[in-house]
Amino acid sequence: MNAVTDKEISVVIVSYNTTDLIGGCLASVEEGQGVTLEIFVVDNASTDGSAEAVRKGFPAVHLVENPENRGFGAANNQVLSQCRGRYLVLLNPDTVVSPGAFREMAAYMDAHPRVGLAGPRITNPDGSHQDSVSFRYPGQKHTAGELDGLAGSIACVMGACQIVRPELMKRIGGFDEDFFMYGEDQDLCLRIRRSGYEIGYVESAVVVHHGGKSERGSTPPEVWKKKMNAEYLFYGKHYRTGSVRKIMKAHLAKARWRLAILGLSLPFAADRAAAVGKMHKYRALEEVVRQQRSRPR
């Protein structure tokens, strides 16, 4: 047990305009987890009353209210030094944690000392499986072995819920705050593996993830641009310049090809709205690649 606390787990939730979700998330965390907890909510300048809902409904929660949206990674880092649990759980507010899930996750970490970070089984609200484990990083097939020799076989687990060793998190400097919203989970997992630890998966622990709730005010092309710009931040940080150029070439070729095919098939599309949506997506990808190619490297 940590010498300065009797808490097993420190839970950190970063919230942004999630007043309709944060209550259900916190209720699931506080009830039936089978471990002692301390809970932090960092509110990133919500305008929908999220912080007030936490303050009134969950007085035991340590609430931090930011005057501006600092991004996901920076908000997590804010309270890292205050966390006193043996383990740190990073949790999205659009989740519901099944009873005993945190107990299962802590037991898994106890039994696997070479695992630095692990994720639970993620499901959709209807109980169906949500893909949450990756065995390769974005663009890795273009890197010609640059990431060989990393610890373990799992590349990354979804950032909706992760359990991590706090001393390791502090040692590697927490999240890279250059990642505002997307890509920070992949970057964190890669840095943990480079430090010699593995990424784990706790199938016996279940967390329901609604997904996409933090971007309700953004259009699909805008979300896609954010995700792709985060990917290129990841590429530039972890891959050689030649590999990044290969990725750009592949992305641009894919975007142009898909746009050409969609343009030809659009008059005959059974679902015209879906086809137009795909065209917007590939136009956004083409725009991101063009912008990235114009930047000095």
C-alpha cells in the first residue's frame, strides 16, 4: 500500500460539456468497485453546467475547474501530482464502469508487474464489442522496422479507460500536451513500451463506452481533420522523415483514388448521404496531407 494513503486507485476524469453523462459515469465509479478510490474531475471550461452538476451531486469528488479548455492530456497532467492511489485510472466521462471492473484491473496489474498500462474490455451501450486493442501503430507498416524490439505485443489500448502505474506515468512526464485531444493514448502507450514496460488487456473488466460525445459540436470532416493532424503529430515525433513522406504519399494516393471512385459512383449510390459523407472525409484527408507536405521538416 502507498505509504501516504489507503486508496487503491486514483481516478481522473476530464470533462468537457458532458452534463448528461458525467453523473452516470461517476455513479458507476462510486458504487460497487470493490476497491478504495479517490476521484478527480478536471472540467475543461464546460458551458453546460457540468462542473456544477459534479459539485452538487458528488461532493466527495475533487473538482478542478479550468478557465479554458486545456485539452485532454494537459488536464490529466494537472492532477497527476495530487494522485495518491497505488494505481491511476484515466477514464472518459462518456463511460459506465461495470461493478468490480476496477478491482479486476488492479488485480491484473498486481499479477503482471511488467505491464505498465492496461485497458479493460470496452463495449457499446447495447453490449456489443467495441474494438479497443491495437497491435500496430498508425502508419507503422511504412516504417521498415523502426519500432522493432518494443516490449510486449499490444501497441495501444483505447484511452476511454486505462489503468497505469502512477510512478511510471510521472517518470515519463505524463501525457505529451502537444496532443490536444486525439493521439495522446497511442503516444503514451508507445513511450511506456519504450521505457521497457508492456501494454496489457483485462478481459474480465468491462466498461461501457458511448463514444463520440465530446465532439457533438463538430462536423464529421472537422473531427476527421483533428484525428489526422494528431496522427501526423505522432508520425513526426516517432518516425523518421522518410517514413513520414511514405505515409503522406500513401494517404494522398488513397484520398485521390477514393474521391475519383466516389465521384463516378455517386449518381448511382443507394445511400447518397453516406457517399457524400465519405467524399467529405477524403477531401479532409487530402487537405490535411497537403498542409502537412507544405510544412518544413
